[in-house]
Amino acid sequence: FFTYVEKNEKSYEKDFFESIKKFKKNSYEHPAAFMERFLKKDDTFCVLLHGDYNRNNVLFQYDNPEDFGGLKAVKMIDFQEARFASPVIDIAFFMYMSLPPSTRPLLWDKLLKLYHDTLIKCLTELLKCDANDARLEPYNFENFLDHFGKHGCYGLMVSYHFLPWLLCPTEQCEKIGELFETDMKSDAFREILQICGGDKVDERLVSNALHAFEKGYLKIFD
């Protein structure tokens, strides 16, 4: 991703390119250590999380499976990464992995509002109060968006690991899977991850970064 952006520097606005340089400086050498900052406890918004909430860990049941009509139920599987942390860990990861650039502008804000409306509804039921109760003020939508802005890059960074696997041709994905199981520290594994899917993958990763930049999520790298 960084190599692709640097190679095409003249294609991007200066502010975006400078933001990506800060992104690289802060996270490139030790990305896992950098991402630990997103897992710190927040007394307001932290919840029990799935921890690996991607569509390959969700089962869908339909009335008409042939044309995906009449959704009946949704169930999550694979809870080995369950944790207590910001809900943005699950939400941002799922959305950056699942929303293509063409639909993301139409759905991103609506889905965040839907999540927040559901959060408030659950809190009013648990506390047996109305939505104007003073105890719910810390959970208002403005505070939620601010909280999301400080954690949204978690989903962005994890998408850089998994999107290449999902978007590359089948034969490359099979090779990645084989190396992942046998020798994920090998030069061969690193090399195929750098090229799998070609420009299509790089352009998708850039689109995710551009979205995060426009939303202000990359400001944490300042």
C-alpha cells in the first residue's frame, strides 16, 4: 500500500499524501504495537466484542437461498478473539472489509446512525428510562462519532491484511493459505502478499485510506 501510494504521489492531493507519510512513520515498523492503543478501555463505550467480525464469520439464513431473498436470521461464529473494548473495533473492521467504494458513501453514515439508535434503544430498555434521561448524555451521537473517529483506523489497518486475500485470484489465495499454514515468516509469503491481486487490490486499499482521511480518522497519526 505505501509503495503504491509513493509511486503515484502526483495522483493525490498534498494533504492526503502527507497524512499517509505520517501513517507510515507511526505504524510501519511495529503495526501490532501501534494497534494496541485502540484496545485501551473506555469507560463509556466499551462492550463485549466478537473481535474478528468479518463476513466470513457470519452465517445468513434466507427464505429463498437461491436469490438471497427474505433474510430470516443472522448468526455469528468463531469467538476466539472475543474481548472487552471499543465497539468501533468490530464496526470499522466489518465496514471497511464489506462496503465497496461505490456504496460506502451511501451507507457509511446511515449505518453509524443505525448502530447508535440501536445502542440508545438497548440502554433505555436496560435502564427502564426514556431517551432523554441524563444518564444517557455521555452516549449522545456527537460523542459516539468523536469516539469512532479515534478508533476507526483499527478497521482500516486490519483491512490491509485481509482484503488482498479476498480480492486476489483463487490460485494466489490458495498459495497464501498454504504458506500461512506452513511458513508465514518466509520470504515467499511476504513476496506474494506484496503482489497478490495487483493494482486492483492497491486501489481498493487507497480508497479505504481516502475515506478514512476524509472522515478525519487519520488525524490520530498527527
